[in-house]
Amino acid sequence: MKEKIRLLLTYSRKSIRFIWRNDRQYYLLTAISIVLGAIRVFPGMFLMSYSIDLLARQAPPSDYLNVVLSIILIMLALSVASNLTDNRLQYVRKRLEAKIRLNVDEVCLQADYADLQSKNFIEKKNFALAAIDNGSLELVIQCLKSLLSSIMMMAGVLWILSAASFFVLIPLAVSLLISVYNDYLNARQNFIDTKEETEYRRKSSYLQKVSTDFEYAKEIRMFHLKDSFQGRMDEVEQLLYRCREVRRKRRRPSGILIYSSEMILETAIYLYFGFQVLAASITLGQFSLYANALRQLKGSLDDIIYAMTAFYVNIDYLDGLFGFTDWKRELPAAGGTGPSVSQARIRFENVSFRYPFSDRDALKDINITVNAGETLLVAGENGAGKSTFVKLLCGLYQPTGGKIYLNEMDITQLDPAQYRKMVSAVFQDFSLFAMPIAENVCAMNEREDGKLRQALVHVNLTDVVDGTSQKWDTPLYRIFDENGVEFSGGEMQRLAIARAVYKDAPILILDEPTSALDPKAEYEIYDSFREMARGKTAIYISHRLSGTRFSDKIAVFDQGEIVEYGTHESLMEEEGLYAELYSLQAGLYDRRA
């Protein structure tokens, strides 16, 4: 209990500070809303009371009309002010929610590459998003708002009831105890519901993405996967429905509790104040005023109890949200100091790596040195560990054993952002973005038109780009602009290579950079490779071993180990795995084969 209260205070302070930093207008609007919400209920209560008494004693129509119109005008003014405030507050809430989501996005963008594949990270992210959807951060302020507004209303209501006997507060207390129990059950069950549905929502989100994403459209149609995915979606939805049905049955007593709570209070009102009217102790108008005041008191106390209960249960949501958004504080700060080198020497010393979700090493005891200005070809069959080797070199993963050195500096001791500035890479599963061509190529580097054109020349893409409507200002894809373009797979791959060339980093990594290119385009890339790699330390991964003609050394990977290393000539003389792979590929082009 003490720990819950401590967490409640901690997360409340965090929530208040976050909102204050991001949107102070929220507090001003909330304060106005509190005051308006507290006072707008009273004119209606007095209107009914005065109207009944005026009608009962047959007052002059002018008196009745003056009272009614005056109070209605007050109610109208308060209602207009309240609606205007609430409408603006609703807009500010949406703006605040967007800023919270930006915090979650920031964590995902900064998180370690290995974390993004972690089930634990994914579940924490999904629960943080669920906390946002449930308004957990805003609920802190809403609870405080409800608390303050209810206290103000209670003060006015108790002043009204002070003219009557407080004996009637006894059934009110019983009614409230039932409400407390019901509110706690509901708030706790809502949290359990969200927790239970996280796994179903994760699966459902994936299936919806596959069903609606253009990226998967070809395979679904060509391999007749529509029925399969529909079946899986239906299965997940059925499981979710059954889960919800079980919870619905557990909630059945809730309606009975609410009804009994209301009936206890209504019975007390009509019996107690009704007999006072019959005894001529109070007027009918006073009966109406006291009855409505008591109902309002019950409503205000219910609001306080609900707010406190929701606030208490909300700790778990806040724990999930802040537990995720605080993740970024554990990450190395970007933009710090680091080495600035023009020549890079890379050395792997007894490097091993195992994926968090695997029970075997993807790389085992790798020892290799790539000297500054040298070109290394990495060869091997699928699953040999080539791409993992590249991701370690890029700093996307950290070795689980051994060390990687840049000019004899352990790269784990360097600022990751600064280190990655020295590495330019084209990945096998490269990505381009729905941005103009120039922004895709230049990325976060300053745009230099001459350098941009030269990068496009290197990959023989100038004619293609010049043929678009806005040249290199033409957006890719049509997500943000109907005039966007979609190049062929090979052209997209050449654009990705141009991006790596433009970065002009001392380390150049090309992971299967010609897999989507036709023979002519591949020849052109190979022909310009020496110029692209001039003065750089280049690592080139390819199943196509024709790249040996511009490689200084070749490393052959097999089952996570380097099994052969040397020049093309020396490896061919060894007649090992490399010679076998090279001969098999050469045979495909031998007319006599």
C-alpha cells in the first residue's frame, strides 16, 4: 500500500511536469473548466425550487417570468462559456496526446537496434501505447480537476443542506460505500482487460498490416493467401471475443450494485423530505431543492471516489508509460564527441555474437583486420553470418564476446552517433522513404547540388531522375503527394547506393548492393565501384563473386566462422569452399556447361 502511494505521488509529479513543459494552456483551460463545472449546476437547482414555490402560491406571472428568464440567462451564459472552454480543451488534449506519442516514437527511433527485435521491448511499447489510448497521463489532471470541482460543488451543496437535518446523510454514506466498491472493481477490471488484450492486439495489428500494406499485396494474390489470412484474423478475433465474453460475465453484478446504490438514496429522499412536506415543515420548492442538492452531493462524492479509484489503478498505466519513455535516458547521448578520421582501419578480435532470441552463436570467434583503404569481399552461403558481421561493424549490434576496434579504439567506448557518421552502408533489405529524391540521397547531410549529381552519376541514375516532373525534388511514393514517383526495384537499389556514396564516410559497406539490378546495371555499378571506394575502407558482401576483380582480400564465412581468407588467386589455389562457389557460378555462364 505504501509503495502504491509512493508511486502515485511520483507519477503524479511526473505527469504534472510533463504537461507543464509541453502545454501550459492546458492548465489554464482546466482551471476555468473547474470553476464553470462547479457553479453551473446551482442555477438549475434554484430555478426548479423557486418555480415550484411561485406556482404553488400562484404568484403574479410577471414575478414568475422574471425569475425564470433571469436564471435561464445565467444558465445559458454558463453553458456557452463551459462549452467553449471544453471544446478548446478537447483540442489541447489531442495536441497533448500527440506530444506523448512523439515521446514514444522518439524512444523507438533512439532505441538500440537489437531492442527493436526484443519481445520485451515490443510488449512495453504496446502497453505504453495502450496507456496513451486510455488517457493515463491526462487522467492525472482530470482526477485533480474532478476532485477540485467536486469539492467546490460540495461546499455549495452542504450550505444548502445545512438548513435541513444532516440525518439524511446516513443513507448517503451507505450508498457511497457501495459505489466505492463498484468503482474499484470496474477500474481494476479495465486495467486487467487491457493487459489481457495486449497479446491479441499485437497479433491483430500484424495481420491488419499484412492485409492492407501494399508491400505484401503481390504475394497474397499470387499465392492465394487471402483465405489463410482471413482465417487467422477470424481466429484472433474469436479468441478476443471469448476473452471479452468471460470478462463480461464477471461484470454482471456491477449493474446490480449501481442500481442498489441509487435506490437507497432515492428511498431516503422521498421518505425523509416527503414526510417533512406532509408535516408542512418545508415547501415543495424546498423539497425539490434539498432532493436535488442531495443527489448532487452524491454525484460529487461519486466523482471524487471514481477519480481517486481511477487514479489509484492508473498507477499501472503510468508505470508502463513512463517506464517506456524513460528508456531513452539509459541510451548513450547522441551528438557527443567522437573520433573524426579520414582513414579507417577495422579490426575484429575474437568477436562472437548471439541474437537475444537464439540459442546459438550467429558469429563465432571472428578475427580479421581490414586495413585503411582496403576492399574486402565477404562471401559465403545463406545464413553464414555475413549480414550479422556487417550489422556489428555498423554498430547496430554489440558483440556478445570480443571487441571491434576502429584505429585501435574500442567502438563500444565511442559515441554511437559519431561512430555511425563514419560508416556508410547499403543494406540487403534497404529502405527508402516517402520524401523527395534529394532528401533520400542526402539524408540528414547538408544538400550540395554538385555532390548530389555526382552521386547519381556514379549509379547511372541521372537520366531517370531528370525525367521526373521535379527532378530530384520529386517525392518518392504517393503517400504525401499524388505526383510522387515509384521507381523499379533496380532503380530504388541504385538510389540507395547513391545515398551511401553521398554520405562520403571513410567506411563503405555494401550488403548485396546489386541483387535487384539487371546485368547491364550491375556491370555499370561494378565499373564505378573503384571510384566510389577510392580512399575508403570498403566491405562488400555478395553472392555474386564477380566482384572479386576489385577486391583486395576475400573472407569466406561458413556457419558463423571465417573459414578462408586471402586473395582470389590464393583461395582458388586452396580449392576450398570459395573455389567451389566460384566455379559453380562460373559454370552457369559457360556455354559448354
